[in-house]
Amino acid sequence: MSKDKTIWIELTPTDANALMVMIEADMETTFTYGSIDPINEWEQIDLYAYKLLAYQKYKTWYQENVE
């Protein structure tokens, strides 16, 4: 995505923390307890990739701006 198409949202530290907790819980549930088998679930592998990318982007932003 080009920089001119970036959408910025404003979050309070409390809101940012709540969102981080929800995202981390979803990542833990999906990748620790979800028993993902990429070979059998190849039709949904792009969904997992997008989830990981979103998590990585938000966690980087969170560490730079909130912590």
C-alpha cells in the first residue's frame, strides 16, 4: 500500500492497550491452540498471512508510540 493511501487512527493509550490485548489473544489462540495445518488449510493460508501482517504492523506501532 502506498503512503498516500495510509489511514491514521487516533487511540488513547488505554484504547491502544485494549486493542493490543485482543490482537495478542487472537494470535495466541490461532497459532498456539488452533492446530493450524497449512497443507490442509491451504485455502485459508492468506487469511493467516494477513493476520500476521496486521499483528506485526500494530505491534511495531504500539511499541514505538505507547510503551
